[in-house]
Amino acid sequence: AIAVVATGVIVGAATYFAVPKGEVTITAPGTTVTTTKTVTTTVTGTPTTTPPTTLDYYYDPSLKGTTITFLAANVPETPYTQQMATLFESETGIKVNFIVEPEDVAASKASIAFASKSPDYDIVHGPGFGSFAFAWFYSGYVEDLEPYIRKTPSTWNKNDILPAILNNVSTTKGEIYCLPYGTVDYPYFYRTDLIDKPAKTIDEMISNAKKVFKPPTMYGWTSGGTPDVFSFFTWDMFLWACGGRWFDPETFHPELNTPESYESLRLLIEASKYAPSFTTTDAAGAAMFVAQGTVAQATDFSTWYPSTMIGPDSKVIGKMGYAPHPGVVSEPHMLACITNSISKFSKKKDAAWSFLSFLSSPRICQMIFEAGYPGTIRKSTLDNPKSKQVNPYAVEVLSWLADAKPAGSKAPKVASPILPIMPRAPDFVSIVVKNMAEALAGKIGYKEALDKAQEQATALMKEIGIYK
């Protein structure tokens, strides 16, 4: 069995839906970008709805009076979950007891409980859009949800879940090890007063960057480039655009030294030449550069657009456009969200599934979206006219990736989880980031960096015991 505990490279990286608060200080190009972010989400009022005549979630009357324990991370999804638990209890008589911890602490507590086969937690949050959940599933720690789905009323409607999401929380055998709340994406943002039309390809984006590059007053492009998860996220999009992927999901053979991978890092290094202090800028810093009017293009998490890029203090309101991330072979999309899994050691699995199926039902997904949560797993939510009235931006962004195929398929649109779906994903990320940082600093070439990463990642897969 493989215990998975969050490490420094991952901590705090999954608060993608956050509405950033606190101070964000941007210093002169070439110096460090310091960000302080506090994740807060306030949901007011008591949810009210008329229970459907035919339930669209799993429920057995014998479960009434059961209390389940949910080990949750302190992320923006949790207040919505807690509020819906009140409605759930009123409909079913099942009480949900929440234990809320910082994201890394919650992941660590879950791993420790799993290793000791403790029944203390019935439902657990997992970071990285299934990365941690898969590692737990691989170790036999969380349930396959497919058998539970099969005994759930057809009105829950598995076919209504966005294909891009369902494909990426399922194994190659069709096992489903978690359910997310939704996803954000990593789009392209551009100044409409400086760029005639959105770049369709990364080459076009770089060409645009060259044309407007007049430092220190104007830079051509920005994105997260710090030598941690943020540079990894930015490179992910270039990799998937080029038709590459991290590894073969069946054999776990790394694919970091392929022509597609080489081209992705070459393009990233070229784009970084037109960014303000790329290797010291994280995702929040990139958004602030946009808001201050000092960059013409950016690729960043979709949630930074309404909160910061065109937020209250922005200098570019009315001058910003957005589009899908530029491609090469494929148009790339990112899946990023916390996920829910049922503990293998829970003694109340049916009650746990009752709550998870309730949370992910068409009715409750729609309620949560209308309450202000900018994500969903359901096509019906995106198609609902009320959703477009509440948050047309989120509906548009999510619609881009709805039918995307897995990364590496070279399909017109591809999507992949934000972190590798494997045990010890943080170690894989660290290998890539460390070698990529040397290439971005000009110490070694991009091919040498990825060749070293390939060798080290292969050794990691063999050490874990998943290399086939």
C-alpha cells in the first residue's frame, strides 16, 4: 500500500476557485512577486427547495438517523457543501458531521487514517482533481463509485456529467474513484486595445508578445512561472497543446523526452522572454500584472479574470478579452477542483453515497451554481438559461472543455487534471519542476532538462512499483 501525504510542492495549490483577498504586492520586474491569499467563501441563508417527486439521488429509508463524518478541506467548495448538508438532513434524516482542516492537513489526516484502516471518516476531500483520490484508490483506500451509481435512480443521470470530467476521474477499467464539484480552466486573456484578435496558436501568442514588448511599461505575456506547481501548471498547457502527456496511463512509462514534450518546453522558454520576471511570478502575480496594465496577454486560472484582472482595482476594465488557451496540435484545457471519495473503511458507505449522490445530483448542482459557485459537473447546468444569467463567463469557459478528449490524444480539444493521476504525484511534479527550472534559467537546454526528467521519473515509477 502507498500512503500519500501532501508535500510542500502541492500545499495550497488547489484553491483554484478562491476569490482572492488580502494584499498582493507586485514589485519591479526581476524581483520577487509576493502574494498573500486567504480563501474565504460566504454562503448566506438556508437552502430551500421542493424535494422532487422522484428522487434524483440515492436514498434508503433505513438510513434515517445515521450520522456520517466528512473530512473536508478549507476550500471554497466546503461552505456550499455544509449548507447543502442542512437540506440533505431535512430530506433524508441523515446528518453530516464536518471536520474542516487546511487542505494539506486534511489530505495528511486522510492518508494516516487509511493506513491504519480507521473508520473515522466516511467521505474525504482529495486535492488535485483526482490525483490524491487515485493514489488512495490504487492503495485500496477508497471505494469504486460505479457500483453505487448503478443502484442510484436513473434521474441522477450519469450521462449528464461532462465527458471531460467523467473520463478523467475514471480508470482505464471504468472504475470511478472520486467525484469533483466542477472545474476551472486555464484560458488565454488579452488586451483588446493592443491585440487585434485572440491568438489561436502558441506561435501567434508569442508573435503578439514580440510586437507589443516594450519593457518596463509593457510586456508581451505572463503566467505562473515560479519553480513549483505554478510553472508546472503553465507548462502542462503547453505540453497538452503540443499533443503530449506526462506518461502512458496504463503502463506509467513517462513521456517527457518525446518530440511533443521537447517542443512544449522550447515554446515555454521562448514565451517567457516576453514576461515580467517569469520565474518569480505565481498565478496571482500574473493576474495582477494584467490588472495593472503592464502585460498584453496572459494564460492563467479562469477565476482570476473576474476577481482580479477586471476586478475593482483593475486599470484595464473594458479592455480585456478571453478565449481558450492557444494550441499547437490541440486546444488544451485544465481540470482543477477538490474531489470527494468514500473511505473503504467506512461502516456507513451507503449513507455516504447518499450524500455524495445528493451533492452531485442535477437539482443540487443547479442550486449550488445559482448560489454563486463557479463550477459544475453537469451539462444540464450549463444548458440551463438561469445559469447563463447568474454567471455567463463560467458557463462559457466550462462549455469550451465539456467534450474534450484526454491529453495526448491529439484531438482538437483535450483536457487533463491539474496534477498527474498517480501515486506520489508531488514527487513527479518536483522532478519536472526542478529540471525545467534549470532550462528556464538558461543553465541547460530544454532537451537536456527533459531527458534528465525522463530518467528520474522512470526511476520514480519503478520505485513506486507501477512501471509496467
